[in-house]
Amino acid sequence: MSGTDLPIVTRPRDGLPPLADSRAAVERAADALAAGTGPIAVDTERASGFRFDDRAWLVQLRRSGAGTHLIDPAAVPAAGRLLAPVMDASPWVLHAAHTDLPALTTLGWSAPQLHDTQIAGRLLGFGQIGLAGMLEHFLGVTVAKDKGREDWSTRPIPTDMLTYAALDVELLPELLADTLPRLDDLGRADWYRQECEHILTTWSRPVTAPDWTGLRGLGAVRDPRGLEVARRLSQVRTAVAQDRDIPPEKVLRSATIVDAARTPARAADILADGLRGSARLRRALARAVDEALTAAPDTLPPRPAVHHGHPDHRTWARDYPLADRLLHGYRDAVDTLADDLGLQPPELLVARSVRTVAWESAVGLTAPDTALRPDSPDPVGDLEVLLGGLLDQQGVRRWQEDLLTDALLPPLAAEAADLRLPRRSPASRRRAG
């Protein structure tokens, strides 16, 4: 059946649970969940498009034997503490957990074990599949997914939004029960475990204010004075947004900050053209620009770190042919391996990491101080060590490293065999191919 022919789940099977918006109601939910069995299905509804940050305005919890519970942490500030004993002692199941974990960590919770049905879907070959797509394919039902961008900070929460929220966790336990055996049959249960542990470790961090160094387009700003303009304008924007509990973009657009940073001498004019705020805000931003333009040189920020550490890959064919050949060889190898496994290539190695590993492999083959010696008793072993170290630097999991080392070794070994002393770095412009 197509998605339009599938049964549509429009209401929770046990009816819509009442909103737990009092201490007593949250305590009852905690007791019920503690008496349940199996993992707790978890989801959050947030309002970053309407509020300062991505904290949870509603938390949905469901467990076998306990039913579904809708928790209002805004109405009950102690909700996190009241639910922590059961949440910290029980496995969780979410879909796309990385989007929810910061909000859940902010509540003070820490999962002892994580299940993520999106990871299950990815490892079964469905890519970044949404919950609705997973439910359609594996359980043969569909649910509406049309209220995720609503203002969940509004009170009272409308009934149709509460129903939508409850359905987000309604079928997660069944979905997990259906997909885990499929992963086991494919021999990918350990891959799944490693991926879930990685997500849990990486994303279990509290919600924080955005860092000014992450402004889109800031990498083009090379003048330290311009960076100081960006930093000070961002500080004002963050303070005002936090005080008003509104998104920072509604105070001052990031694009305006970056434009001002690119030409700091014109920053005041750029702000005047791009800002429609109060007189008080205008004065604060003008003062920030003045302070940035007069700050002592030794207090100016350095350029934000460039994490990829290599030239633009679009220049490699012309200027760095060895790195370019490795890049194409690695891309082909990753694509072939992914196709053989029925996976999307980014499940093995994302494009940015493919470029970095290719560049650093070229450096490893040609740098004067490389450990790869032409008289090595085990040249293949040396190349395996080189690849393993580079992949580890990219944060790949063990299952990916094992597969990728075997896949990337042939193009690397072919280039190593063709090299002749004296070696020159791939960073040498127009190196002979």
C-alpha cells in the first residue's frame, strides 16, 4: 500500500492523557513509569522559532504498563528532578535522538542506554528517514506530522497539538521491537549499539546559547577588527534575546552581523540599514561597534579555527594532484562499499571527512618525516595504521573503521607504490602528478 492508502492513526489508543501540569500530576506520572517495563519512549516539543533557546516545553513519555504521559516542564519547574529517578534508571527509545538530547539533558536526565529508531532505519538502508516514514514502512500505519513547528510555548496547549504530541511516542516501542531483529539478522546489531552510544555521548549536553564563532559566513572575515565587531554585536544580541526570551535572529540577523564584520569601518551604516529595533537596542549596538573599533589590538580575537585543515578541494586537481587522485579513489571506494551494504554513503563516512582523510593520506605518503618508509618490512601494515589513525581522528566508530580501512587501502596502496623519493608534500603547489 502507498502512504495515502495506509491506516491513519489520529488518536492515542488509550485516549488522550491529561497534561501533567502540577507537581502532583508529575509525581503520579513518575510512579506509573517506575511500575512499567521495558524502555521509555521519549520525545520533546520545543519552540526555538519563538523562544530564546531549544529547551523543552513539553515532554512525552510512554512505557509498557504505564501508558503515555505528557509533562509540562514550564508549569512544573521541578519536573526534571521528580522524574529523574525513573528516567536515569531506564533505557530510552527516541527517533532522531540528537535533536532531543540537549533539552532532556537540561532537565537533568541521563539515559543509561539509548535506542534510536532513526539509527535503526539508517542502518537498514533508509537514510535520514523520519518517524512517519518508518511507521509506514515497518508498521503499516501513518501519522500526521504537521505540527512540529508550532509554538509549543503557547498556553494552554490546544487539544490537537497534545494529540499530535502523544502520537509521537505511541508506536515507538513497537517500532523498536520490529527493527531490532532485522538489524540482528543482517549482523548489524553491534553497529547499531555503537551508533546509539556515540549519539548518547555526543549529544547529552545542556542547551546553550549559540557561540558567535559559529555565525554562518564568518569564515570569510579575516580582519581581527571585524571579528571583534562580530563578537561584540553577538554579545549584545544574545543578552537582549535572552532577556526577552525570543530567538536571537529576531533581535539582529546573523547576516547583518557578518556584513558588519566584513567591513568594520561601515558597520554603523550597515546596522542602520538592517535594523528595525528600539532606540535602546540601537544605542547598545552602536556602543558595541564603537568599542570594537577602539579595542586594543592585543585584545582582538584570532580567526576561528578552520577544522578541515586543508585547501579548498576544488583546487586539488590543478594544484595537488596526489590528494585529488586519492579523493576520487576514496569517494569511489566509499560509494561502492555503501552500495554493496545497501547503505547511504554518509552512514560510512561523510563527504567532509572523505576530503580530510584524502588530504592527510597524501601528507602521510609524502611528508619528509612520515613513518612510511620505502624499506619497511610491512608496507601494507603501515598504510593500515595510517588509515586507521586518520579515520579515528574523524570520530568514526569501530565498525566503520574496520570496513573503511579495507575499502580505502587499495587506492592508497596504489599511490604509495607509484611514489618515488625524494618525497614532497602535497601542499607544494603544482606538485608533479
